[in-house]
Amino acid sequence: MTEEITVLLSEEEIRQRLEVMAQEIDTYYQNNGIEEILIVCILKGSLVFTADLMRKLKTKTKID
């Protein structure tokens, strides 16, 4: 049995959105004087997305 996979967002679209998200997060926390944030990754499937986001952040982070 072959399952068909539908791609909703390209790799490039995801990369671009990660850049925007990281900039928004950095701006928010820098403007509020917060130097470190805790990122909570809830689902196992979101770990790669979370790791990619953390790499783009300039704000110091911890993960749980």
C-alpha cells in the first residue's frame, strides 16, 4: 500500500519563517530586558523544528 504525501510548505518557506520567528522572539525579549529564555519542546516531532529555531536565536536559550 502506497501512501501519498502532500507537501504543505517547502523547506525554503519553513527556513524563511524560522528566520522571522527568531527575529521576533529576539526583539521581544531584548526590548523587555530578558537575557535568557527557556524553550519547552512538547512533542517529539517538533524537536527538529525547535532545534532549528534555537540555532537562529541570538537570545541565550535553555531547552526542556
